[in-house]
Amino acid sequence: MADTDAVKQAKSFYEDIPMETHGFFLKGASSLDWGMKNRLSRIFSPDTGRTVMLAIDHGYFQGPTTGLERIDLNIVPLMPYADAVMLTRGILRTTVPPWLTKPIVMRCSGGPSILKELSDEHLAVDIEDAIRMNVAAITLQVFIGGKFESRSVRNMTRLVDMGMRYGIPTMAVTAVGKDMVRDAKYFRLACRMCAELGANFVKTYYVEEGFETVTASCPVPIVMAGGKKIPELDALTMAYKAIQAGASGVDMGRNIFQSDAPKAMMQAVRKVVHENLKPKEALELYKTLKAKEPKNR
């Protein structure tokens, strides 16, 4: 009989004992091929084992949302400040200059818009196209508990298989629908399922209570999703707490490009992630850099 929290409440995640990496700096990646490790080492800093990703893929289901109306003007100038950029192949081909050497994490799922059931997704990119565009990783949404849960899990396993064939890591994104509970119990389930079925790293949301159990029980790196726009201090605090609770980085979008000073915010987040800068100190850095930065369009 399957073990459920309702049957057995006492569990130990050993949050204070890091998982062994067996000769490679990144959690859960020691047995991967050289190409996979090389691509992961471009996304995650070998010095810190962490990453600051810039997420700008929202348009694949939201259209030109606030801050992403003109990616060429508002977003391309931010890219050099990121460790990696998460986007769609359409934006990569049409808008990102080919001299950009930052690793690309490419959105490979799609289908419904915000007007429909979001979990009704399919794979939307061939692996050959991802290879042509020299991406460092491929990614998609996984809707654990959603109406089309099984299909989204199947999409992920197919993408993992394709990525493994050609040495490209897969990042699973734990999507949260309108009716899903956002708590540690749910995210432990969603993240663990993604890792068990082959994802090389997982993007998920931060929760105040028990986030360390989410990171501890997931055998691959967790990258914190930025979520909706919140005040700068709150966003910096969320990033700091996630990192201190075991996250291997952040993937922020709206809390960067909807900020009054996106470049300043990106640099402040980098200090939090890579140098463990405290939130209030990071906010002061943000304010100092903001004073030097032209106002966002």
C-alpha cells in the first residue's frame, strides 16, 4: 500500500545533511554524460552551484504582458546580467542577437492561452530545432493535479528522452492551477515526481513553511520561480529565504522586468543568490543602482 502523509505523519528529510555529489558540483548530476554536465555548468555557476535565470517566456500563453511588450527594447539589455535566459524559440529567433553567449533554456510546451484550460498542453518544439539553436536546456510545464496531469507528465518524459539522446538537460516547471493548494506537501509531490521521471532540475514556487523539505526531498536542483510582481524587498527576501532553504537559484521574470529599475534589481538578486547578501542590504544596493539607471520604459 502506498505511503501517504495521512497514514504516517513522522517523516525525516534530513534537511541539515547535503546530498553527496560524487565528483560533480551539481546535485543529482554525477552520472550524466560530459555534454549534459557542460551545459548544466553553463547554467549553474561552478563556483557557487547556483543560477540567476531571467524568465521571459510568458508570452507563449499570455501574449504581450506588461514589461514584455517590446522585448528588443526592454529585455535584451537585461540579458547580459543573467546567468541564463528562459524563453521561446520564436523570441530567440526573431529578437535575441546571435552574439549573446548566455545559455538559453528553451520553452518546449504550449497549446492553450490564458483563455482556456492551461494544463491542456502538448510538446511544441522538435529536439532537432532545439539543437539547431544551440540551447543549454529544454523546459516545459508539468501540471501535477491538473485536468491533463497524465499528458503533461508524458510530455515531460518524452522531452527527457529526447534531451538525454542529445545531451541536453530538461527543466520541469511545476505549474500551479487556480484550484491547486500551494504548500510544501504539494510541491514535495510535484518536484519529486518530476525528478523521479527524469528531469535534471526543477523550477517550483517558494512557500514559507517547509520549503527546506521540498529541496531536501528532491534529488535534483530546485530553482525558485519568481511568481507575480511583489515589492522589491519582498522579492529579495523570498529569493534569500529560498536559497538559504536549499534552492540552487532563482528564475525570475516579472519581479525583474516589471521593476522600476530592472538592471538594478537583476544585480541585487545576483548578490543575494551568489553571495548570500541579506535582503535589506540587497535593497540598499538596488536603490543605489536604481539612482544611476534610466527609468524603465
